[in-house]
Amino acid sequence: MKKLLLLCLIGLVLCRCEAPKPKWPQLKLNDLQNQPVSLQQWQNKHVVFIFLSPECPLCKSYSLRINELQQEFENDTIHFLGVVAGNFYPIEQIKHYLVKHRMKITLLLDPDFELTKALNASITPEVFVTKPGGKVVYSGAIDDWAIDLGQKRLQPNAHYLRNALISLQGNKPIVPEKTKAIGCFIE
């Protein structure tokens, strides 16, 4: 009997039975007015999720580039959403960040890291491009401007997000599908 109990315990440990991650369209997050927002309203679009932090120097530096990409690509089929994970930042600080950097992106709060976990986000700024239905087709850096924390090129050589969105519009494969995001860790 003890052996059977021991085998069952070992099986449970090896199984690491975790609840499946929710798919992002099933989630509800709050906006900056603390109103619930269902992500289902965007499940039939391509969505560009950009994880941001009002204190991250790279998020501040990338604000202009994010604005340019949003202006160039947001339309009836592509929507941009900014996401602030955790509950570390007061809403007033987040609003100040948006105003100071003239960002017009719809921003959602993910205090319980639900969307963060669903997309496996870990860095700010980090982007996730999804197809209708929620499948991630690109994740990683906006471009290769940031080499490492505190190190940047004069100009980016590779425009990952822009190229992914051009490929998406042209119904072509996205290459690369994943890059390494450089920035501040989501805590």
C-alpha cells in the first residue's frame, strides 16, 4: 500500500498538473478608467499587444516608434493594445506616461498577470502579434535598435514588427516568428 501511495505521489510530481492557460480572447482587463474591457471584441482582428512600463527607459525611447507603427498599420483589421502588467504603477503615473509621450494607444491594465501569462510576456517593451482567433504569429522585439540594456545602435537594422505587419497584410509568412525582446523585466 505504501508503494502504491508513493508511486501516486511521484506520478503527480512528474505530471505537474497545471490548469491550462486561458486564451487571451477569453480575458477581461480594465482600462485606465477602471472599466472592464472584454478582449473578445478584438478576437476577429489582428492584434498587436505591446507590453509597456511607464518607468522602463526603453518603453519611453520606443514611444515615438510605437506611435509611428500604430499610425501606419492600425485599420479595420489590425488593432494595437498597450498592456501594463502588475499593479505596481498608479493609474496617474501611467496616464502621465501616455500624455508625455503623446501615445494614443488603447492601454489595458493586467494587475493579475492573466494576459501576461497567456502570452508568456516577460519584458517591456515586448510585442505579440496575433491572428484572428488569438494565435500568436510574431513575438519579441519591435526592432533591433536595442542591443542590450543601456546599449543601442544609431539606427535599427532589422524592423521586426513592421516587417511582420507587412507580411500579415500581404498574407505572407512572418519571418522571423520570434525574436528576443530587450528591456525591463515584468515584475
